Amino acid sequence: MFTHYIDLAWRSLKRTPMVSILMVCAIAIGIGITMTSLSVYHMMSMDPIPSKSDQLFAVQLNTTDEGTDWWTEDNIALQLTYKDAMFLHNQESAFRKTASMKGMATVHMNNDELKPYLAATRVVGHQFFNMFELEFIYGGPWTIEQEQLAAPVIVIDEETSEKHFGRPNSVGEQIYLDDRSYQIVGVTKNWDIHTKYYDLNNGAFSGVESIFLPITLIEAQQLDNSGNTNGWKFEEIDSFESYLQSELVWLQFWVELPDHRTKKDYESFLFAYLEEQGKLDRFERKKPEYKLRDVNEWMEYNRVVSEDNKVLVGLSFLFLAVCLANILGLLLGKFLKRAPEVGVRRALGANKRQIFLQHIIEVSMLGLLGGALGIVVAQIGLWGVRTTNQEYNALASMDLSMLLAAPGIAILACILAGLYPAWLVCRTQPAIYLKTQ
């Protein structure tokens, strides 16, 4: 019987081709616009590292005086001072941790074969790669001994290796950043993440770095910070050493805490550290204040998905509702025009349920066709987003869940639009139309 209803639906669509095409196009445009905004929103809010997002924690320490205002919702800085970050980084522990800083350098080969170019770098601890699941294809991270000695070593990604050496394996080769030479100890796969969750200070959707340096080179080579630097009080800074010892915040810090017990122990450690710093008159606070936020909490805290994005999704669904209102009117006209035919079917024994189901299957087929065409419209919309905003290159795409959702939403929307017309036509009284025949 279901196959028979599909055949009837297809015949009905072919019987009124212009109306059918008009309805399919209306659905396609509504679904296309809706899926464009919904796909971007979906990628923005997606868990960027689902395997351990509940184990990676961003550390915040409040090292300001009581009553100091910050622009965060809880008045705690997003980043740490150098002395705090390095103290936490150098503590011996059974879990992974790393300080992190964004840098910038001119990359070249110290010859005329490759034109020098400016590239963002990431200055981190050696555990950064395992924490954030960067996969090595050759070599590996620098050792803890190399980090402690501030050795001039470097990790690059596969694309950078191909660009400079014409091959993916460049372990052992030398590369230049500014006027210094570094030995390549590892090559990673190109890091493909849609949200730069480990450093949300310079754009949540900006490109990830492809060059990584040991965190200890900050002091050894006086590396400059290319990210955000903020302070809360006046300080006289007349040397790089005084800059490092200042209360300026400019480093991120992450820890990987595998279970609740480890997290509680680390919270106790942070409380004791801040309590000790307060006793040294570094700041005046009645109670030490810190925060540990996992990846998803950190993204929500930093408003990675803004209210504007949510409003845009809501508006796109309203546009879809307008399209459905037009489709409802067309369905009413089409179904009521077939009332005499339905009256004859009712007289021959078809019940209301069968008539209703037949028309619901017809609108479902409209939804399926409109949803499929809507995916094409959405792809055009996403291409437009990528073209106008380079930061959205990784976001403006449809994953499998969105590809499946498009026809699903279209079918559901059409069923909702077709409920009233189908209910109205199935209430047709056979006697009225038999008298007119």
C-alpha cells in the first residue's frame, strides 16, 4: 500500500508540474538559507576535541587587587603572567600541562631560493602535542632536557616541510626564524581544527600555527609576544627581565586532568599557591580566586558562539516558516481542487485515514525533493561565506549530520505545512460530489 501511495503522489506531482516546481523551489530556498546558517552555527558550537574535552582545562588566576575590574564576566583575566605560567609549567606532576604563547617570525632558509615570509608561531611546552592530539608523521616533540636547556629546536607541520624542503620528512634539517637557526626535530600532520580553542584571544576561527618552539626560548632568546598583553596597574618596565617579572598577563596555560580526584588536588594546589602569593604582598585579596574550565566551558565563557549567530539561525528558521506559509496556500488550492476525485474514492470504500496518509506521503515527497535541492542552495551559500570571510573557511561546510538533517527538516516542515490541507480534504463528503456527477 505504501508503494501505491508513492506512485499516486508521483502522478499527482506530474499532473501539476508548475505548482510542484514552485513548491519544491520554495522549500529548497528556505532549507538552503536555513542550513547555511545552521551549518555554520553547528561547526562553531561543535566540540573541537571530543575525546578529551572534559579533561583539558584552561587555568585562570586572579592576581589583581580586590575590587579591580576586568572585562570578563567574573573579573578574572583570561591569561596568566609569565612568572605564574612558568611556575605552574615547571612543577613536577604526573599529568600533562603546558604554558603557551603566540609568536611571529620571518621564516626563511638563509638563501635566495625561497622568499622570506611572515608566519605565526606557537611557543609551548613539549607536552602540548600529546595534550592537543597533534599527530607526528616524522620525528617527535623536543625532549624535556632540550626544553630545560632552551635548545634551538623546532617542530613544523607537513605543509611547511614541503614548502621549504620539497618533502614531508625534514627532521634534522635547519630552518631560520628571523636571524636564528633552528633544528627540526619533528614534523606533524597539518592540524585541521575548526575552532582555535587553545587560544581564543586572537580570533576563535583564525588559522592554527604551523611552527612550534620550546617555551623556555621566551627568556633565553627574548621572544616577543604577538598575542594579547594586558595589565591592571602601572609598572615601570625598562628591560625584558622586568617585563617577565611584571603583572602583565600574556600567556595561556592548560592542564590535562584525567579524573575528578586529580582535578580536586590541582585546585587545592592553586589555592595554596595564590594564598602564598598574597602573603608576599603581591596583591591584596581576602580570598584566593582561580578557575578551571574545560574546553566546552572555556568556549562558552569566551562566547565563541555569539548571540548574533543564534539570532541569525532563528531568523533563517523564520524565513523557512514564511516559505512554508506559501506552500500551505498552494497545497490548499491543489488538494481542494481534487475534492471531487477524493469524493469518488471515498464512495468506493477508501476511509479518511487512507486519504490523509496518501496526501501526507505526497507532501513528504515534496519535502524530500526540496531538501535535496536545498543542499545545493546551502552549498552555494556556504561558498559565499567562505569567499567573503577567510576565517570561516573551516566552518562554512556541511558535515554528514547536516547533510542528513537537511532533507529531514524539509520533510518534517512539509508535513507540518500539509497537515491542515490533508485533514481538510479527507473530510470530503462523498454524497456532495456524487450528486454533481
